[in-house]
Amino acid sequence: MRRPLALFLASAALLGTGCVKPRPVVSSPVADQVAVASFRTDFDSGQVSPAPERLQDALAAQLTARNLEPALVDDDQLASLFSAGRNTRFRLARLAESAHGSPLVVLLEAESAFYAQVAGRYRWTVAVTLSLAPQDDLDAAVTRSFEVPVFMQFYHQQEGAALEEATPSIERQLGEVLDEFLTARQQG
């Protein structure tokens, strides 16, 4: 008697989740260019290296979906622009200075750190700070910091692989930050 009721409730719950619609993407009324810098900082040395291509493509897709045109900072310029300081405000200011003609700037800073070996897999924590601001008003920046736990299967998979594995979570967070920023911009 209890088993059919449990199956019925499980089926109803499963069917009910199919009706949940994703939130609509907030589109920018103006097709602005956005200066984008995405990089990984080495935990020990502070050296800056480019984010994996998969992550850069995901960021560009989120911006394009919102009627924004990404202008990525060249990988060769990352070290000279951002290695001098590890402070987000400093790095955001450096990006704004180099954002020639881009009214908006997006800064993605990531740092991967090994956490532990759990059940034969390697657990990493990817700490991410996303910042979005008007190029001429950095005090109006929207910043979100979060951590993404990642499990890697092999010992040789290091910081870059952990960041690439965290890409879907980072992409989702960027979408939320962009929607929040564009909504406030359209209302204000």
C-alpha cells in the first residue's frame, strides 16, 4: 500500500519540476562593448596566467546573449596589467585604464588550491571574484566572490584543469551578475 503512494508522489514531483522555466536573460538596450579580463592567479607566486579557453568562450557567450560585445584583453598583456597587485580594486582600475572605448569592464579573477584527497579523488577549491563596472565609475561595481569545489580524478590535473572544471558554475554566476547589473542600469 505504501509503495504505490510513494511512487505516485515521486512521479508527481518529477513532473512538477518539468514546468519550472529558467529566468529570462536581461538584454542590454544598447550593444555596448565590454572589456573582459579573465585570468588565474598562482596561489603561491601571485603570477597571472590566462583562463582556459573553455572559460573565456563561456564568458563571451554570456555577454553576447545579453547584447554585449566582449573585447578580451590579450593573454600577453595579462601579466603586465595584473601581476603588480592582488587587490581586486587595483586590478579593476588597471582594466578600466586599458579599456579603450569600452564603457563596461568585466574582471574575472580565479585562484585554484588543492584541498585534500577524498576517496581516491583530488579535491580542489576554486576561489572566484567576478566584478562588473562602468569604465568611468568603478565605485558602482557589482562584485561577487564565491568558491567552487571541484573533484579531479588524476594527480597530474592541476590548477588550470580545476578552473576549467569549474566553468559551468562560474558561467552561471556571471549570468546572474550581468542580469543584476543590467536590471539596475535600466531602472536607474
